[in-house]
Amino acid sequence: MPSDGPIPSPKCMSLPLPLEPRLKFSKPIKCILKYILWALRI
């Protein structure tokens, strides 16, 4: 996963979520974690 570059786009959190609970929670969580990791570096 590239650690440099602009702030991660939040569009992945606004996409229609799959019906499967595992995917529904894992995708937004990964996006949020990536956003938090980016914010902690500044």
C-alpha cells in the first residue's frame, strides 16, 4: 500500500455497500484506517 501521495479519497466509503456483512464492514473500516494512518503522519 503506497504511503505517500494525497489524502485518501473518501469515495470508497460512499459506494453502495455489499449485502454480505463481512464485506459491508471490512471495506469501510479499511478506508477509515487508511485515512487515520494518513492523518497521524501529518
